[in-house]
Amino acid sequence: MYTLIGLLVPFAGTTLGAACVFFMSRSMNDGLQRALMGFAAGVMTAASVWSLLIPSMEMAANAFPQQLTFIPALTGFVLGIAFLFLLDRLIPHLHALAANPEGPRTKLSRTMMLVFAVTLHNIPEGMAVGVVLAGVVNGAYHMTIGAALALSIGIAIQNFPEGAVISMPLRTEGNSKLKSFIIGTFSGIVEPIAGFLTILLTGVITAFLPYLLSFAAGAMVYVVVEELIPEATRNEKTDICTLGFAVGFALMMVLDVALGGV
């Protein structure tokens, strides 16, 4: 039951964000959008450190000397960065789309490319939740259901603005509220799928949990640096993004520490 909840909570965050299309005007304030993206970046960065990299090194303490416990974390982190780098070559960058809004693409194609980009970076988030839940299921040291739920809640919180960022532009372009909501919602469906597949994988190769944790961390950090921060700080408007980042980072840090021992 806890595993199912942990997998579905982030998806619920995306769904609630997409539902904003029913209550808000046809467009989202630019400053609010930047703040929400900065907030999402802060949550993902804090989750990468407290929920993924630190547990990876703690788990490696049983297999490596103290001075070398960084090896699984470093290896997985680099592989996660490399995986998203290669995958990102096939999917357009959020900031590239923002930098060339008047380019040869139509508004609709630009928005749909935004959907693909958001869907892409939902994959490592789903993996992150899945690998932490797998650690709990397999009784891994330092992994608790509280830590898993803290990560799920944190990702759900940062998924809320993502759902809105998808559904609101679709509505602005003349799509119905229901269609905009459905597309925004389904941009997050890859998360529970990726999480479930990760749980199946780690059930077979439990010894690789430290590497998978740090792999998810590397993928999430790549998304923050390559996609969220450039999009939120375009045109050198950085203040609102910085404040959003700080709030998101602090909230995720508190959630992980407060619930980590449960």
C-alpha cells in the first residue's frame, strides 16, 4: 500500500497542477511561472542530495572502506548525467524553445515540444521514487518509508507547477479546458511507470541500489541545470527564480529530515 501511494503521489501533483486550467485565466503570469520553475529546481536539487546521494554513500559503507564510499555515488551520478545528456539530444530544450519563440515552429508545435521536454524530465523523478521505495521493500539500511514518502511529496509539490505550465499554454492556444487538462495530466504518467519498472529492476539486483540512487540524482540534477534554471532565468530575470529555488530547497530539506526517521 505504501509503495502504491509513493508511486501515485507525484502523479497526483501533476494532475492537480494541470487542473489549474479550470480555475485560472487563459495565461499564467510570467513572474509566477518563473518562481514555480525555480521552486521545482530547488526541490529536485535538495532531493538529489538528501534523498539520493547521501543514502547512496551510506549504503556503500557496508561494501567499501570509509574513504571510498563515494565510488557508487560518483559512478551512478556520472552515468545519470550521461544518460540524460544522450536522451536530451532527441528532445528539445525548454530554454531553446524560449529563446526562439518566433522561429520556424508554430505555437502549437512549440507547446507540444514543451510537453515532450517535461515528460522527459519526469522519467528520472519516477526512477528516484522507485529506487527509494525499492530500498524500503528490500530492507536496505538507512531507507525508511518516511524518507520515501518525503521524496514522493517533494516531487509532487514540484510537479504541481509543471502540470500548470503544460495545461495553461494549451488553453491559451484555444484548446478546450478538458483537453488541456488531459494532456497536462498525462505528461506525468511516465513517473509511476518509471518508478514501477525501477522497483522491478532493483528487486533483481539489490546490490546495485547505491548506484541506482545516485543515477537518479545525476539525472535530476541534469534536468535542473539544463532545463529548469535556464528557462526560469531567461532574459536575465533571475531574482524571482532565486527566491523560488531557495524556498523549494528548504522545504524539501525539511521534509526529508523530518520524515526520514519515520
